[in-house]
Amino acid sequence: MLKKTTKKLMIAGMAAMMMGSSAMAAEMTLKLGHLANEQNAWHKAAVKFGEELSTLTDGRIDVQVFPNETLGKEIDLINGMQLGSVDMTITGESLQNWAPMAALLAVPYAYPTLDDMDAVASGEIGDQIEQQIVEKARIRPIAYFARGPRNLTSNREIKSPDDLNGLKLRVPNVPLFVDVWKSLGAQPTPMAFSEVFTSLQAGTIDAQENPLALIDSASFNEVQKFVNKTEHVRSWIYLTISEITWNKLSDADKDAVMEAAKRAQAFERDLFVADEERLTQELQAKGMTFVDVDTQAFAQKAKDAVLANVSDEIRPIVENLFAN
């Protein structure tokens, strides 16, 4: 008899729980699409944002995260956010198509260290960039994530700009990058990322530059001996919400979104720092040697090419960053 009663109580309890959870069903679902894969710190931070927001709003706001461009490519997502069909994305200097100041997110040699970058991103200049993105792009940055600095890989040590002489180097098809590497003495060749490995293997190019995560995932250790710590582009990227979605939120929910974003940013930073250390160790274990570089010499030599390639609007800010 006791068993039957216990079973009945359990069933009644489960039914009550199910009714409770349907009563607690989300009142609002936010769709967050981005380009990274599930292993990426940005994705993990996006999931963390959703969990924190759900907790802070007692489950009223649910965040669905779509990695790997499954909700659309970066520019399509931004367009969707401007129309109100997408709620959130993770995006960076692509926003300069609308807001010229977003180019500051990835200026070569503007941020020598992570602390320097943080000072700008979380300071007055960062506020100006965010304000312009809200006004011109109609999307709102609510947190920012660090990106691994770009480093130069090669089969000879590169310690100063003089060592670059004649180095055939793959760069992304960005005029700024091409001009900067030319000014440093290399021979930059724009090329699709998918062609880099075979071109290094065949000797068509001597070197390439990317963050450690890409150097590792593309197995460049099989065709390159050195990681020269040029750290020539250090940048950040924003977690953003559509202004249309933002304006639908109550003040209390806006506060919850900002608090969840703050927690996600801190969470991502811990992952980022651990990741950079892990990648360094893994690439060394795979036979790559890390080379310290005279970054000051590189920055000074690159300065004129950088200034010539940035818009009039941000040039004074960039000049200032170089001066400091």
C-alpha cells in the first residue's frame, strides 16, 4: 500500500512540476546567431549570456544561440537585426560599413598589450565607438570579447623588420594589411584562407599571419617552424542586440540584459586567457618555436602606412594611440 501511495505522490509531484514549468515558460525568445563553432570561447560566452539572462529574469527571457552561421552570415545577421528579424549577434570591424569608428577595433599596432586594448575598449573611445554603432548601424554593443592577437609564422626567425626582407607573406584581402606589410619590407600576397596551407607546402609563399587558434586548427605547424610574436593586430569584438529588440524591453529587463552581458564578458576573458596559454603549449609540443620580436620597431615602421589607410574620422585617434 505504501509503495502505491508513494508512486501516486511522485506522479502528482511531477505533474505539478510540469504545470509549474509551463507557467514559467519564456515570454520572450532572443535569437543570437554568430560565425564561431561550438568550441570557440565566443560561443561558450554566448551560451553563458543566455543562462545568466534566464536566471536574472526567472526564465522569462530565453536566448537561443545559433553557431556556425546557421542563422546567416555576419552581414546578413546585422541586416536582419536592423529589420527586427534577428535579435543578437557577435560582430566587430565589419560594422565600419555603417559606423566608421568601428575600424578602431582592429588597427595594426594600436594596442601593444591586452591592458592597452581594454583601456580603449572600456574607456571614452570605446563609448564613442558604441554610440556611433547604435546611431548608424541601429544595433547596440552590450559586451566585448577579446580576440587572439595575430602572429606571423615562418620558416626563419623574424625578430625585426629587417628580417622581413623579401618574405612572401599571405595576408587577407584588406588594403590596410597589404600596405602595412609592404611598408615593413615583406611581399604581401592576398589569398583565400583555404589556399594557405597548400601554398606554404609548395613554397609559393613563405609565411602567413593569424591568431594562435587558427594557426593550430589549420595545422600550420606541419609547414611552418616559427611563431614570431609580432602581435601586430590585437582586437576585440562585440556582443550586440538589435535596437528594435532593445526598445521592446522594460527597464528592469534592460538592466538584466546588461548584467548578463557583463558576466558573459568576464567569463569569456577567463576562457580567452586560458586558451592562449594552452595554444602556446600545444604548438610548442607540435614542434613550433616562439620568437620574441622587437614590436616597437615594427610599430614605428608601420605607423605611416597605418595612418594613410584609416579614415579621416579616426586618424587623429590612431595618431594619439601611436603617440602613447
